[in-house]
Amino acid sequence: MSTLLSVRGLETRFYTQEGVVHAVNGISYTLDEGATLGIVGESGCGKSTSVLSMLRLIPSPPGKITGGEVLFEERDLLKMDREELRHVRGNRIAMVFQDPMTSLNPVLTIERQLTEALQVHMEMGHARATKHSIELLEMVGIPQADQRIKDYPHQFSGGMRQRVMIAMALSCNPQILIGDEPTTSLDVTIQAQIIDLVKRLRDEMGMAVIWITHDLGVVARLVEWVNVMYAGYIVEMGPVKDIYGRLRHPYTIALMGSLPRLDQTGHQRLQAIEGLPPDLISLPPGCPFAPRCDYVLDRCLTENPPLESVGGDHVAACWNLEATLGYQRSSR
Amino acid sequence: MAQKEVLVRVENLKKHFPIRRGFLIQRQVGAIKAVDGVSFDIYRGETLGLVGESGCGKTTTGRTLLQLYRPTSGSVHFEGEDLVDMKGEQLRRQRRKMQMIFQDPYASLNPRMTVGRIIREPLEVHDVGSVKERQDRVHELLRLVGMNPYFVNRYPHEFSGGQRQRIGVARALALNPSFIVCDEPISAFDVSIQAQVVNLLEDLQADLGLTYLFIAHDLSMVRHISTRVAVMYLGKIVELTDRDTLYSDPQHPYTEALLSAVPIPDPEVEEERERVILEGEVPSPANPPVGCNFNTRCPKVMQVCHEVDPEFKEIAPGHWCACHLVG
């Protein structure tokens, strides 16, 4: 497997009236061909912003990518000129957003919107683009695709619209499909359908997938690799079974402890994480999780720990990794 | 639960919203059958979880139960008296014993009122206590929900979502109710705040002997907090039983599919799980199918399901189900 995407030291800030928001604070990771990566964290951790930064979709002002590089096929996406970037976006790297109603143009038919990408990126004629679009809709499970293609977005349900978004994203056979919380607003049975669909398409088309979510269950179901983010940093990273099997970062441990599980027996009090996430305008020095951490040491308050290996490809950023070594999730 | 005293008894409750057409003269051309004949008991001291996906009618059930919507038909007995028959002052007095916590902590607090006024309002409306007593009660309530009484003069916008929800809880407790309908009280929050709010609700239940109807779509959280659980689909309850039985031995095909769809944060478990993926989407509540409402998507559908609506009946002690396959 070769490396498809390499993010190094990505940094994004938002310059607002209240101050400078340190949204993404120097994150680095790689994505191999055909791999599935989950970026997980709560709101404000920087998971969406980091990915939008990669594709330079951050509104600027007030946002600004202040550092780092994002190498895709050996070229830095952050330094490409607009024309080159246009050839990448929607074509080699495609994205599906959380709210399909704001990404789909309400006054254009699905046919118009699907064929647009095909005509622009693949230089298909109208007839061929329409035929291909119908095939795409069938591939994502829209019944009576040849009739529904003439419908408008409001005539589809939420789950169906998301399928249309996926069809649009896949239309040019991208190498990377990015989903930014695409199932968060959907019912759980519809979410299951969409996850199943993405898995099937991923296997058939061999594309890499980046899935952004706050749902640790979705991550366990769908991905092979996980980045856990907090306050604009990656705090833990690695293969999904390693991370869930041996949690090492105190934030990840605390997060898992606060989750109720569908398959648990008996009743155990949820371990809520006290306090609130830090203010990204005035991030304290040291580790951003220190004020809420059960394993905090003096050092944590002044120095921010780097990511270090805890076994194989599994890394975590913590000064007190010895303490979390013994952590075992309570048996369910 | 030692005693099984019925606090709330709902019988064949229906709430249909008329669909009207016409310009000068409006005619009713149909109805959205949001709640279409639900029956259940809530025992004193328990938490009854009410789950289902969007459009199933769970929120409407909660509101109709409290008479925020007047039912189309059916009865709601609270401590033995039918709320549906009550009006005006009589109903208002019952309202002191039953309260609601809402989903959206931003929309459910008046932004122009101080926290103190918001929590005091129920006491003023029901003319309870003197001015000093109300003040003391507000302080007590803030402490009960883990907030500093000093906050009485602050406005909602000065607080985080989780804190606003605590204010909502304090307001709901002001009149010392015995029963609280929690309508998706945690859906708006991140996971770590959800745990804080749920722990608070559990502590209050233990300390004050509260009874909850907990409406939610998060099945993992419902499992955690509930004593018994009812599953709704398209306006009807399809299964109702104690928490452990529902999750370990569901009888209704929709319950099975719903449970199977919920992801578990454990990749090893996820790999081993048997999956039931439902095809299609929920039909419109304005036009439910003939026969069983679930017949358009049920993996175990039979001919009779297209003809006869299954009866909601007790298939085992304390286990109710509406399905031709069972019982």
C-alpha cells in the first residue's frame, strides 16, 4: 500500500473579534491507498476544520491556514494554484457533508447536479453523463433511478439525499472519499444502510475513505485507522483494534467511560468528564486536556506532550503513559 | 422496583393532525396519524424509555400525555384521574405534578429572563409560596442541579448548553412534581456532556423519588437509564418490556433491526455481530399501509401482515408486542 495523502504540521487559525481561535494546531498523519481513516472527537476539536483546510474550503477571512503541508500524489494541496486545485476537488478527492440540503442546489434537478461534475471533470457529453448518472444512482440504491433523476432535492428524504450526495461524490471515481459527519442527522437504521453502502462501494472501487464523526460506535463499525482529536490536536492515533483494545490517552479513556453501551449488562454509572473543553482563543500552556485529566502530572501544565509510540502503529500524546498502561475497560 | 403502583395509565391514545385544503372554506382531506392508538402504564419510581426513529410519534406521545396537545381520542389517567376529561383550573392543578424537560436548551429558556425568573416562573404561575419562600426555593433548586445559586441574576446566553439544560431541569423541579417527561433531553449535546446530564437525572430520581418518561432515539443511552422500554414505529408501539429483555431477546422484527443498526464502540464486537439491514424508508404517517405499519420493510413479512393490523398484546408476563409472528 502506498501513501496517498500526507498531512504534516497542519495549522489553521480563525481571526475573530474576540481573538485568534487556534482551531487546528499542528497535526500530522498519512493515509494509504484504499485505507479507511476515522477522525473522531467532540464538537470544536478541529476534526472538520482540519479536513476543510486540506481542501482549502475554509472561509478566508476569518480563517487562515497558517502552517503545514498536505501532500496528495506528491503535490502540496496548500500551495497549488486554483486551477490545479479545481482538478483535485470533486474529482480526485470528493466530499460528502452533514446536511445534504445545503450541499444540494434546491432549484436544480438531481440530473443537472450529477451531470455537472461528469461534464466538467470527465468531459462527458450530456447523453453519456445522464446515462452514467442513472447508473450511479442505482449503485447507491435509489429505486426507479431513471425517473427519480428528474426530481428535485426536496422530493427526497434525508437518507435518500445523502445517497445522492454519495453518488455525486463518487461520480468521477475519486481516490479519496471524505465524509464530514454524513450520517449524524440520520435515523439509526438509515445510518446503518449508508455505512453499509460506503463499505461496499469502498471495497468495489478501492478508494480511500476519511470519515469524520463524534460517534465512537460508527468508527468501530467502519474504519481501520483512527485519529482522536481534542482542542485542535491529535491526541491518539492508530489501528482501530489497537486503540479500542488498549486505550492509552486519558481523554480517549474518559470518553469511552462516559459512553453507555448497547450490549452492557447491569447498570454502571457513567463516568462523566467534568468541566468543559478549553477555549481555543486562550489555550492554556501545556497539554490541553490537563485541567480535566485524571492522570495529570505537574509537567502536563507547562509542556504539551508529543505523540509517542505505545506499540506498533499506535501512538498517544501523554506524559503519563505509564499510568494508563494498566487501564482495562471494565468487563461488560 | 418494590411496589408496582400505576402512576400513569395511557389507553388507546390517538393524536391525529388534520390536513386541510381549500382557500375560503377549509376542508379536511386527510390526517397525519402521529399517534395512532398507544396504550401503556408507567409505574411510580420507574423510568419508562420511549424509543423510535424520527416521525414515529414519540415526542407527540409525550406532549399529548401531558395535554400539551389535546388527544383526538383515548384516555390518560394520572393517579387514577383522567386528564382528558379535565379542563381549566382542574387541569392546571394537575400540571403541578407533571412536568417536562425539553430537547433544545437554547430554545426552551426565555433569553430575556434571568435564570432566577425562569426557575421562579412556575411558582408564580401556580401561586406557590411567599416571595421569600420562592427565592429560597430557587436557590435550593440551583444547588440541586449542581449550579451556584449566585447565578440567579445571569441570563441564559451566559451559559453553555449543558448548563442551560440544568436550568431547564431546575425549572421542571420547581413545583415538586412526581412525574417528568424528558423529551430528548440529551440529543443536543456532546457525549461527555450527555453523561453529566444523565447522571444528574439519575441522582435526582433517587433523591426525590421521581418517575420519568424518557423519550430518546439513542438506544444505548435508553438502555442505560430505563427500567422498561417501549419501541414506537409510525404512531404505534410495537414492543414494550423490561429493559434487559428488550435488548437481549427482542420479539418484534423492527426492534431487532433497530438494535442491530446501533453501532457498538468495540470493533471486535462489531465484526461478530449479525446485521439486519432494513430496506426502504418509513411510510408517511398521513398514509400508513393497510395492515401492519411495518409491512413495507419487514424482513419477516407474511401475507396476513398486508391485511390485518396486529393486536398489541401481552405475549409473556410484562412483555407486550404487536406482531403476527408472535403470540
